Amino acid sequence: MTQTTPPSLYAAQEPVFPRKVSGKFRRLKWWIMLVTLGIYYLLPWIRWDRGPNLPDQAVLLDMAGRRFYFFWIEIWPHEFYFVAGLLVMAGLGLFLFTSALGRVWCGYTCPQTVWTDLFILVERWVEGDRNARVRLWKAKWDFHKWRLRLTKWAIWLAIAMATGGAWVFYFTDAPTLARDLLRFDAHPIAYGTIAVLTATTFVFGGFLREQVCIYMCPWPRIQAAMMDPDTITVAYRDWRGEPRGKHRKAIQPAETAPRGDCIDCMACVNVCPMGIDIRDGQQMECITCALCIDACDDVMDRIGKPRGLIDYLALSDEPAERAGAAPKPLWRHVLRPRTLFYTALWSLVGVGLIYALFMRSDMELAVSPLRNPTYVTLSDGSIRNIYDVRMRNKHSEARVFQLSVTGDTGVQLQLEGQAEGRSILVPADRTYLQRVYVTAPRRDPAATQARSEIRIWVEDTATGTRASQETTFNGKAE
Amino acid sequence: MSDHTEKNVDEVTGVETTGHSWDGIEELNNPMPRWWLWSLYATIVWGIAYTIAYPAWPLISGATTGVLGWSTRADVARDIETHNAKNGPLVEQLLATEMNRLPENPDLLRYAVARGGAVFKAQCSQCHGSGAAGFKGYPNLLDDDWLWGGSLDDITYSVRHGIRNDTDDDARFSQMPAFGEFMEKEQIRGVAEYVYSLSNSDADAVLAASGQPLFAEQCAACHGETGLGDREQGAPNLADAIWLYGGDRESLIHTITYSRFGIMPAWGQRLIEADVRAVSAYVHGLGGGE
């Protein structure tokens, strides 16, 4: 073994200067950027009338009031399973899309991709396209370079602040908070959140970019498990492109061995925001943004070769294509047991959530028996059980709820703090805790059995809506 | 990359190796980005700064306090102060209100009950149980049977002065004689059977009848002709379904023979006035308050 200096275990970040590209995928990405950023920045400003006592912001995560509002849907803390269900659907959706279409999430809609795209747009606008940026990068730090750099950073910072600023509007009334923020009168947490998100947006979108995808994000490492040879992904048809070589207008047949279609123009490499060469095959770094397809198609058009040297394709088609046969149609790649299974699971959760959403009532109750002690003997020998009844009034006005109990036996219900009445005024949009006593007379079956089933009812006296919950009555077993 | 030296390159992957080799297995070198290394150093610097700013390094007694002077204890003290300040007006109101009139002010009552619940858990649950259901000899506070009265005023008096203690001259006091000292066992069995018959239908009628005259003679002064008890003397109702020391024949004979003498401390001597009132309101609200 020859003596060598030990190699460095750390590498400097290789700068990437993506060149401008146009084509159908670039256009698609602009539209997706417009829609996703539009939703993100504008959603908190949409108003939605819910009545007098409720906020009128269409999308509001009211942490302090413990309510999530999404247009006509209001989620209470005990309904958090809706959020969990949506997260499960998001996860399954990601599995589905990755197994069918590869890393489309990474390439088109991931916030890291969208904001980096926006930052590169600013960069190109201020500093010029790839060649100008490479020159500027190598140039000395003179006035010209400082001016361009500071301009770029200032615009980035403005975007980053808007990003962090928009985030906090989801958590409280947006117009009020905007006014407070400008008066330097808002809660420190709002400023802190904006500061942190401004910093992360600025650093991740401006400087770390592909490093986030390669070194920070777990998804590139997991996605391999979701993909198989039938997954549609961005790939290079090396059977068509190789052997690559510089383009010549007129090829003398005798001069050289047959050439592939790739003219080694590096267009695919130069436009790549990840700084990789798609011709090296599938790579963890590839976010399948498809910009290399646009770049290559453009070159193929110009040299008069068919498009699709770099293309969305399924790797399982390679043998057929090598043999000159046509690839399988797209739908036969996408529709396969795996994707159908993910779709079925995703739909199952979705249908369950929609069902649960429509089964919800504007009035609910939860009965929790107090079991310390399990029962109380009263002086006349009757047996009392105590229950905490939580009544939820989801209306925007106060309602009078009437409580009652049913069972096979002669149990009686009494409200704590009231000798006779069974009615409670529950304020708007609130949960009201009422302790109730259920009493069985001395020789009643419920008083002498260890357990009997009873049902506690709540009736909204304004609408006649009823809700109930079954619970257990503990007797003094003899 | 510059080719300044010869590199060890793995033939299969084409990746440079570190030059380390174990039994012929060579370690590939896929270098980490350098900013990653810098972020590691940054966390180390942060960690050191943190241990300077906040309590961290253990010493022989105690630990460094940190230059920011932060402590959880001070946080708690501040929290308590904040809450006391916030509740100040309610406490004043509680002290100024007659106990029997407390229910007229629902907000104040809610505060008193909440505060009293905390006092109860800390001070009363050892004898009366955390659910206030009591134990043998320690009354159940959830039921509607009261030895010394179940109104807010009665309960507050019992809490403040206690029962049969020798520290408070105003403590509620009464004493049942140990009848074993001057009654025959047979007589006690008769009295016990009579008491048993007051609330049970399966009593021995002959035996109970033999105890009745003795009951009228010895017991009725406190427990009443019909055994309904007397709250003035803390004499229990013997005709109801609730028994502090057990209502079976054996327990009754034991009680009559040896007597009972339940004691409760005078909480007015141990708690501040607001807590005495609060815990009384809590006990009153447990379900049996009158």
C-alpha cells in the first residue's frame, strides 16, 4: 500500500448554479408555486361568518381557546382524531404518490423545493443566469458584488419575513395581529415565532437548499421503500443516449462507431437544482423536479432528435425498450396492487372521517362516574352514585339543557347544588361540567345489585335534540 | 477535486476509502458536509454557554446557580404570588361573608370549593379518604348523615374547633359511657338487639324486647326515645342505615361495652381562616350538605 495523506472526512459544500430552463414541467412548477404560496399567504385572511360569539376567520388554530376552525368545521379538543386522521391520510397519500409517481412531493410541492425555487428566481433576477452567477461567485468582493449580494439578501429576507409572518396569522385573528405587530404591541411569542421562521426560511432557501434534502430530510432515505421498478420516475434512457459524444451536424458513417443521442451538452446537469447528473442513474439526491427533462427536450428539438432522452419512465420498461419494443402504457404502471392498496387505505380513512364529521351533533355529553367511593349509602338506606356530566354546547348562543336518567329500575337524578331542578344554562361554545347524583331507593334492584346499566340523557330545550350516554350504577351487593 | 496525492479508491463503488482496513474490509469515505461539523461545534459552544447561564454543574453541596439566576423554585414562588394577588379580592370576600350566606354568591362559592378541595386533599384525606368516603370510625362526608349538623355553619364550627380534642376549649364534646363496666353481658346483648331492630327487620323480637327498657333507661337521654339521635351531643341516629363503627350485632355489642371516642383536631389552630372556611364549603358541597 502506498503512503497517502489521510483523506478529509468533511467536504465543502459545492455551490450549485441552476440555469434557467423553460418547458412544460417548468411551467407546471410555476403554477404549483403560485397556488401553494397563494394558499399559504392568503388563507388566514379569508373571513367566515360563524355567528356572534365565534371568530370569523376561515382557518384558525385557536390554541388558547382550544378550538380549530376550518371553514364550516369546528374541531374541539376531544375531536382531535380528525387531525390525527388527516395526518394519517397525508402519510398514506405520500406513500401512494411515491409508489406511483416517485418523489413528486419532493419535486413539486415540498415547501423546501417551492421556497428554494422562489429564492433562485430572485437570485437569477438580481445576479443573472448561471454563467453570470458563476462569474460573480469567483469575483472579488468589490462594490459591484456587494451591491448585488446585499440586494439579493434583502429580497430574500423580505420573503423570509413574510413567510414567518404569515405563519402566526393562522393562530389568532389575522387583522388584529397584523395591527398589533405593526404597533410593536403583539405577544413576544408572535415575534419569536416570526424570527425563528424568518431565519430558517432565509437560511434553508438561500444557502442550504439541496443540503436540506440530502442531509436533513429523512424522506429521501425512506422513499426507496415506497418505490419499485414500476414507479414512474425521472430517468435517463442510457440505451438510447450512449455512447454519448459531441454533436456533429454531419456524421460520416465510416468514421466512428455508432453514437447515441446524448450529445453530452450538460444541459441536464446545468439546470439541476441538486447539482447532480441524472445520467448517472437513480440517486438519493434526485428530487425528480423534472427540469432536466425540459432542458433535454429543448436540446433534442434543436438537434432534430425525438424528445424523451430524459423522461418520466418506469425502470421495468428498460428491457422492452432496449429490445425496441414499446413501453407498457402508463396506467399499467400506476394501477398495480400496491397503489390500489394505498388508495383503498387512504379512502377508508377518508370515508371514516367524513362519516364521523356528519355524525357529529351540536350537543354532546360525556359521563364519567366518580368511583371514589363506588357508591354512598344515605341515611334512609338508599344508594347514591355520583357522576360528572360534561355537556358541550357547540351553538353560538347559550342553551338550556335538561338532564334526566333512564334505567330498568327506579333510579332518580338530582343536580348538585339544586334541590329540584334538572335544567342547566350552558354558555355558548362551551363545555359545562355538572355533577349529578343518581339515587336508587333502598330495596330497588339497582341498590342491591352490584351493577346495573343506566342511561343519562341531555335534552336541548330549544330544539328538542337529545343525546345520551350509557353508564354503570353500582349498588350495595348483599 | 484536486489530485494532490494518490487515493485509495474502492474498485467496486469507485468511492475513495479512508485507508482503514480491517480483515480486508475497507471503509469508504463519503464525507459529511463541513457545515455539519460547524453545527456540531456550535452546539458544543451553546452547551457550555448554557451551563454558565443556567444552574448546571454539581458541586459538593448544591450546584452552580448560573449567571441568569434562574430557578424553578423562584418560578413557583412567583406563580404562587401571582395567584395570591389575583385571588386576593375573593379571599377578602370569603373572610367577610357569613358561611351560611356563601351559596348566595356562586362565584365565591366556586372559588371556596375549589380551594377547599386542595386543602381537603392535603389535610383531611388521611382520615376521611381522598374521596371523602371515610373509614370505620372516620365519618363518610358524602352522605346525608351528620353527627354534629350539616349546615355550613355547623360544619365550619366542627372544622374550626374539632371534636373531643383537648387543645380547643370550644371543641365539640360528648362521651358515651362504657356500659361494660356496669351492665351484664346478657343485658348488653339485649340492648344491642334492640338497637339492631331499629333499622333491621330480621332482629330477634324477644331479645330486642328485653333490651328496650334498658335502652329507655340508659340510652334514650342522648340517642332519643326512638333512637333518632341528638346532634347537640353528637349522638348518632341509631335508626338509619349509616353506621360509623359498624351496624352488625358484634360491632354494636363492642360499641356498647367499650364505648367509642372519635377525635378530630381543631383545624382553626392549624389552618389560616380562609382555608378553614374553604374546606368547610368543600365538605358541605360533597353531596350531603344541609
